[in-house]
Amino acid sequence: MRLKVMVIVSMLFGTSCKSQDLQTVPALDLQRYAGTWYEIARLPNSFEKGLECITATYTLRPDGRVTVENKGVRADGSVSSIKGVAWVSREDEPAKLKVRFFWPFAGKYWVVYIDNDYRYALVGEPKRKYFWILSRTPQIDSTTYVQLVDIASQKGFDTQRLITVNQKCPE
């Protein structure tokens, strides 16, 4: 009986520790990552509530940082936009960025998956409260979407709560 309890405790502890570890991609080429990404899906958050046609544009700066501009369209057709700055906080972990929209607050922006051609990316943070599926195009095929959701689920994100983003807005 004692051994059984120890095994169960060991399994729970092992799972608990593992679930806290969020692996990022081993390398991130910011030159290739720069440009516009379309938000395909996300976990609910207050700062994007009610927005559609959301994009994030990353522009490299001479100081090695990245200008971040997020845009979305409100229900009345008006555009919501915010600019910030991102940077790699540790050279040995290039996919773990910090992003700041309001000084002095900075959030974690971790690239947890990117395909070889830099067409799709999964971005989140270690507590798994925030998460995005990004694409270089406004729509992706259903097979790719299911594969990306599966990867996110394997990484411990609550994919049952994903919100898909309408990307069919008038120009």
C-alpha cells in the first residue's frame, strides 16, 4: 500500500513539474520572424475582446529590438492599434522574448512552435494564460489548424477555450 501511494505521489509530482515547463523553439531568426502575422485563434483575453481581423507586425530596429504593432477592427469598423517593443531577454534563449506596451510593465512572449518556412507560429507564456496561433496568411486550411491545435494541446494549453478570429473584414 505504501509503495502504491509513493508511486501515485511520484506520478503526480512528475506531471506537475512537467506541466510547468514550457519548451520554446531552440532557435528563432528575428529577420525571418519580422513582418505581418495574422491572428488565427487565441485564448480569451480582455485586451482583444470584441476585435476581429487582428494582425501583429514586427519590425526590426537598429538597436536589435523589435517594434510591435498590433491592430484589430472593432464591431463599428474602427481600428484599434497599439505599438510596443519586444526584445530577447537572454541570448541563449532566443525564442523567449519580453514585450512592453506600457512602461514599466513587460510580458513574456515565447515562441513555442514555428514551422520551417516561418508560415505558422504558436506563441504563449509559461503560465499558459495567453496563447495565439499566428499565420502569414489570413486563413489556414483545416488540416493545418488541427495540427497546430494538437501541438498547442501537447504543450499544455487549454485548446478547448480557443477563440477563432474572423479575418474577413472589408479593406
